[in-house]
Amino acid sequence: MPDLLAGFRSLPPYGIAGVVVLLLYAAQSELRFGRRARAIFAGPQDRGSTIAVSLSAVVPLLGFALALKVRSASSLTLQRSWLGQGGAIPGMPAVAWAGVGIGALGILVRLWAVLALRERYTRTLQVGDDHAIERGGPYRLVRHPGYLGSLLCLNGLALASGNAPVLVASVVTTLAAYAYRIRVEDAMLVSRFGEAYELYRREVRALVPFL
């Protein structure tokens, strides 16, 4: 434990802030209302999308941790590797602080979505007979604010790593995973709500308001 605390204190200020954002994201991801929302069983409607988004999150989180570890190492060999100076993003540490801010914003957006849906915000894709289309709160702006929050947080942390390969890998993998998740979820909701959800899709964008 003392070694862990010493390693934490040795991080640059933006690195410490990034770790705090990472821990808050992990804690907030476990915030669920009701047994059904917390269930980890994925039915056929999920089509592997929960696994896809979970695996995609490993890329920015692991990349952030490794980049910080390498950056704080004293070895010149490590510093010149693709995880060190060789892959550094120009404009540090301002860029890293921007990433921390984006990550914090993502947590707030995701929390807003969870509080709007409450027990309907499930871990895996499922829709109950008592569910209805939500068009209040963040859902009046985008159809998937929870996913928008996750994308902001994960890629904000990747930016906070200060490492270009980590950022590129994070953006590619998370966007691909969440694009698949959105396609699967929209298909499920169209099947459940029919024209009502089709109208919602035409009127409200998936992730970026007014785009």
C-alpha cells in the first residue's frame, strides 16, 4: 500500500486528476436502480453488444495507465518508446488537462442519463413491458446520452494520457463498439415501440445534438 501511494503521488498533477476521473467513472458505472438494471445476464436482444463496449473500454483505460507509468519512469529507453516521448501529443500538459475536463464532463452526462432513466438504465440491452420511450432530460437532445458520456470519458482519459497511439486506438475501438451497440439497441426499440421510436429517431440524433 505505501508503494502504491508513493507511485500515485509521483504522478504529474494531470495524471492524478485523470486517475480520479477513472475511479469516478468506474464507480458511476456501477450505479444502477433495481435488480433488473444491475443484471449481467445478456439475452438474445443484446447480440454481444455489452461485451463489445466492455472490451473497447479496456483500450483507453489500460493505455492511460501504461502511458502514465512509462512517462513517470526514469529509463530513457522507455521514454523514447511509442508509449513515451516517441508518441507524445504536442501541447502537453494543457492537452492532458483538456482530456481530464472532457472525461469529467462525460461522467456528468452519463450520470444525467442514468438519473433520467433510473431502473430502465440496464447494464445489458433489454426492454420490459412497462418501459416507455424517454424524451425528457438529456434524451430530448440525443437518443443515447449514456453512450455519449462514456465516449467522452473514455476518450478524454485517452487524451489525458498525452499519447497519440493510445488516443487513436481509443477513438477507433470505442466508436466502433458503441456504433454497433447503438445499431443493436435501435433495432430492439423499433421492434418494441414501432413507429413511435422511428419518429424519435427521425427527430433526435443518436449522439451529437443537431448534427
